[in-house]
Amino acid sequence: MARKKSTGGLTNLERFGGTVFFVFYLLLLPVAAGPAFRLAGELLGRRINGDLQTVIYYYGLFAVTVAVFHRLLGQTTRRFLDNPGLTLKTAGIGFVGLCGLNELAFRLAGAVSPVRVNLNDTAVSAQMSSAPHMTLLILLFLAPFVEEVLFRGLVFGGLKERSRGLAYAVSCLLFALLHVWQFALVNRDAAYFLLMAQYMAPGLALAWAYDHAGSLWASIGLHAAANALSALRYFTG
């Protein structure tokens, strides 16, 4: 059996450029995107509707991610091609574990927080109602690709060289923070931060998939499968 290779291997340029991009993506872009699109619409003399904004937003993130991390992506693709069975097996095991942990985390979040809502399902339902085909593309590829390269490739891969435990903890916390802080800000309710528990379990499973398989394609595939499950709930619920 081929021995799996370690994750990591970021260049100094990927670390620096990726960190700048990551901070912008995590903290600035969510609040700056709306005003930027409104300004662009005024300059162009036409309104950029919400669906078009979403397309530009995610394709822009995808393009920047490829440009900044092209070496890491080439490296992780070669690891996948070296042992595709390990990647597929890891994604499958991770999906089973993620479903169980996700249910536990959702119940835990509901027990400690007065806000009883699954933020991921709420966001998916809103997007699917307005633009189902585009939303599926985002859910099944663009969002998993960008988030896995940043949270697992950059954060987990970079910190793992110092401490595997630290890499798991920080990547999971930041992944959870991304998905809740805007709700807390918009609703002016710090209780939303308690819902970070909903995303700790997926973050843990995704980090494990990358760590175990040695390829980002394992965590990207797992992330896509989890998002597909959320989309399926929309069509069947």
C-alpha cells in the first residue's frame, strides 16, 4: 500500500499572499462587497442585481485562490492521483462521521443558545429560492474549493508544522467564526456566536480528511457532499 504523504508544503509567497487574502476574505470582504457592488453599479450606470453579485463574488474568490495557491493545488492534485482510493475512502468515512457529529453539534448549540436555527440550511434555502442552478454550482464546487484551500490548505497546513492539535483547533474555530459573525453583527445579538458549535464538527471532519488523505481533494469532496445534503433537504423538505 502506498504510504500517504504529509500535508503542508506552502511556499513563503503562498503563506504571505494567502494570509493577506484570507484576512480580507474572512473579515473585510463580507462587509465590503455590498458597498463595492453599489459603487460599481453607480459608475456603470446600472444596478448589479443580487444573483449577478453572487456569481462575480464566488468566481472572483475562485480565481484569486487559484492564482495565489496554484503550486499547492498542483501538489495536492498529484497526491490525489498517486492514491485516489485513499482520497475517496477518506471522504466517505468523513461523511459518515460528519453526519453524526453534525447532529450532535446542532443539538448542543440548541441547548446552550436561545437562537435555535441551522444557519447553513437557512442560507441555502434563501439562495436556492432565488437562483437554484447557480447556488448548486456554488455549493458543490466553488465554496468548498475556496474554503478548503484557505481553512485546510493555508491555516491547517501551515499550523500543522508547529502543532497538529493547534492546527485542528485554529482551523475549526476560524471556520466556525466565518459562518456566524455576520449574523451576530446584522442581528446585533452575540448569542449567534454560540452557534459556532454547529460548525466545529464539520470543521473537525474536514481537517481530518485533509490530514488523513494528504490531499485537499478529500476535504473538498467531503465539503461538497455535506453541502449536497443541505441542498437535498431544500428539495425534499
